Amino acid sequence: MRIALCQMTSSADPRENLARVAEQVRRAAAEGARLAVLPEASMVRFGVPLGPVAEPLDGPWAEGVRAVARETGVTVVAGMFTPAPDGRVANTLLATGPGVEESYDKIHLYDAFGFRESDTVAPGDRVVTIEVEGVRVGLATCYDLRFPELFRAHAEAGAALSVLPASWGAGPGKRAQWDLLVRARALDAGVWVAAVGQAAPDQDADPEVPTKAPNGVGHSALVGPDGTVRARLGGAPGLLVGEVDPEEAERVRRAVAVLDNRRL
């Protein structure tokens, strides 16, 4: 299956960001991709009040994503914010396309490195997979990357690929942790991992210096089930198109049966 990793920088304007999403999906379609993955917070960047911009899954922003998915015939996964029952919002992935209509609310909230996502965001509680072109795909978001159990749950549900939209914050060692964890999660579960980050908003900024909100360092990557990086972007906005072979995931799981050999 041909997949596009669409690295962009979100602004504080959802309409502007929807136009960027549509442009990226059209570019992905032109490259023959069947699945286009956008970053976490594609709807609006972190660092602004999320409650006033959150919309339900049948709201205009999500409908705009559905429209470009219908136009291109590409399945799209993009990060947005939806209202939560307790007055907070949910950090939601919308997955929509041919035969696909699903959503995933981020389970593990980013209460780390001095940032408290849980103050404004309610956690999800559901493991979600979708099927694209006959390939089972697991959905995860940013801080979920630090929790291998979720990726193993994807594999146990039949996923050959986990997609991880993110807005990975800058800070000491954070870029190196991103690279390490993306590869580790692929090895943990024997899955392909497509990790799609927000591009760095300031290309001249030092990625080792933390920012007030986790707005992204880029370096989206497609990692094989053996933990090798097959392709990677830099810090700037860009489009990365690659091939995912589900049979390779099966071969890796037969060779290194970490799921079958677990004792705890």
C-alpha cells in the first residue's frame, strides 16, 4: 500500500489549516498514495484555547476533510479537537475515506516536561484500527508513542501498520527520543510505523530549546517492522510517500515472535 506522510505546520486558524490539509491530500493523491496521514493538531496548533475551536465529528472542519477524501479517493487521517462531555476537549484523529469512517481519541495525555494536556483535554479509552486497501491500520497520537502496549494492541487486532500523528515538542534530547521511540515501537509489535509530526514552526530555532507549547520538530519517518528507517523528512514542511508491505510485517513476526513469547 502506498502511503503519504504529510508534514505541515498548523496555524491558529482552522480554515487556513483545512486548506493546507486539502493541498497535502491532493499532492498525496497525485503521487498515488491510498492513505494520507496528517499531524496531530492539524485543525489548530497547540498554544491557543482549544475549547472555542473544537467541533463535533459532523462539524464543518471534519466535513471539509471528508470532502477532499471523497474528491481524491484517498483515506485521510488528520488530527482535530472535538468537544468532550466534561467541558474539556478530546484530542481526536479523524479517519475518513473509501469505506472508512472512524475516530480515535488520544488515550495517553501529555502531562510531561512542564506541559499539562489533561487540564484541557479528556483522555480516550478505546483502541482503534481501520482497514485501508486490505491493510489493517492502528491509530495512535503523539505521547502514545511512549506506551508500547498500545502498539502491541494494534498488532493483536491484526494491524500491519500503526500511524502516529504528532506535535512533538522541542527540548533537550526530544528529537533523539522521537527517533528512538518510533523505531522501538515498530520492533515491539512487528508493525510498520508511520510517524507524522508537525513541522518546526521556526526552521532557525534550536530543537534542543523547549517551547511553551509542543508545536513540533518535524522529522516524520516511515519505519519498517524490523525497526529500520525506510524514509525520513527533515524539520521543514514536506510530503513523504512510501510503500508499506503487510507481508513483511508477517515475516518479521514469524522470525522474532515477541508477541507470542511474552510472559507478562
